[in-house]
Amino acid sequence: MNSKILQIIEKSKDYGWILEPDAKELLKLYNLKTTDFIFTKNIDDGIKFLESHKRGVVCKIVSPKVIHKSESGGVIVGIKSKEELENAFDKISKIDGFLGVLVENMLDKGFELIAGAKNDLQFGPIVMLGMGGVSVEIYKDSSIRMAPLTDTDIDYMLTSLKCYPLLKGYRGEKGVDIEKLKSTIKIFSNMVMEIRDHFESIDLNPLICSPSDCLIADARIML
């Protein structure tokens, strides 16, 4: 295991979970693609980042006391001006346990999936794939398999989803890059096996897939 991965895990143990900036750095060490982001307390850093991302940015609270960011008002989307960014920083800085702001780029339209894992006491690591975003608890469209996943496992997980026709492309709408999605899930499964002694659960939600890419927009790793 990469020493940087162990360092991230070790420094997060007091919190009981890995904060999003560190979680995304860990994912990148496994060659999983995430949104472009910075973690800062400095509004000037945020302004420079905004200026280089013309589609706008998202600001998120980074706090060991805030696991569910949206419910605390700690996620502000669609920021396109300096004034909007300053207001977002001001609001987020007042949230309990504030350590800084994660500023990330707004993504083009894509299909929102969830990839997750749970470390079952009896069976070991189990990987889940399903429809994600805010729809995850409404549609409950998911498939699970024991890790490590084979290519056949991944094919079955995908084709068993009710949303699979949408992923392939439906009524003139382009589908997602299925091969990149499969590769992402395979790498995630391998990561889950390598860190299985350290985590309780992992949520990558949303995993945003488009005709050209699959990017992890949010990540939470419970130790």
C-alpha cells in the first residue's frame, strides 16, 4: 500500500472518517478521477480557482462535525461571481467545526450514480452500484456483489440496474462511457480490498458519468 494512503488514514483516525479533501486525494492515488478542487480558508485562492473555471464552482463545508454537508447548509452550487463566492465563504465559515472550504468545478450534465462499499463482519467487503444523487433513496435501484469484483460481476451489476437502458442511451439521448464506468468500478473494487482493514463504509455519491468520462463529485470514507 502506498505510504501516502496510510498517512491519510492515520491522520483521520481521530475524526473517525476521512474528510472530503483527503478522501479525494486518496481516491486519486488509486487513479480514480475526481472533480478538480482546492481546499482553502483563503478567499483569494477561491477567486483564482473560480477565474479558471468559467462554468462556475461549488463550495462545500469541510468540518469533522459535519458528515452530511447538504443537510447543514454546507453545500452551495452554481457560484459564478466573486460576490457569490464571498457570500458562500462567509456562510460556510459559520458552520460548526469549520476547517475550510472545498471549492470544486461545476460539471457538465451527466448521469448520477452511486458506488459504495461496506465492510461486512461475516462476508468482508461488499461493493454496491446504483442510481445516485438525490434519487438514491427514492428509486432504490442498486446491485451488490462481494469484492473483489470480476469483469463478469461488473457486467451483471450494470445490466441488472433498472436504469441500465438510460446508461446505454435511450430515445436519442447519448449514454455514458460504459467502458470507463466499468474501469472505475474495477479500480474501486481493488481499492476496497487493499484498504479493507481500515474502513467501515465508503460512499462515492454522486459518481457523475457522461459520454466521455466518469468523475467522483463527492466522497465519504468512514473508518
